[in-house]
Amino acid sequence: MSFFKENNIEVDFFDFKKDSPSSSQILEFSKKVDINILLNSKGAKYRNLGLKDMNLSDEEKLIWLEKEPMLFKRPVVQSDNEIIVAFDEEIYKEKFL
């Protein structure tokens, strides 16, 4: 969020800690970004749920993202017809400035 604030770019913020994206939103994200990029397999929630040992299929990963929105690698930025996952200042500068 700080990148957008510092550069006076208006955004609509969706708080994954308070809300879950809809099934259709998650499916749409997964059509534009590889599920293995969307799913934060290095986060505490992933480890605490024991998902590392489950050898999940892509379909099962989508189901888990629906159940546990904190499994998303964040931020997820939707712009035009594109999804950008995780913060990369150079990509943000290229896309938004």
C-alpha cells in the first residue's frame, strides 16, 4: 500500500485478513497467475496447516485458498486484465508510473 500512497495512486483495498475473495475471483486469479505463485507455500499459515506434507493438486490448492485467504501470497494487485502477485518495486514502477 505504501507504494501507491507515496505515488498518489488511488486503489481499492481488499483486506485478506477480514474477507475472503469469492470462488469466482479466486478462479479468475488462477487463470491469470500460476496457482503456485498465488499460494504462499513459505508462509506460517501454510506450515501450521501441514499443507507441505499433503502434496496438493492444483484443484486442492484452489479449495484451500477459498477456505484460508491468508494462504494467498500478498499483495495481489488487479489492474486492467492483469494480476500482479507479491511486491516488486521495479514491476510496480513499470506498470503504474
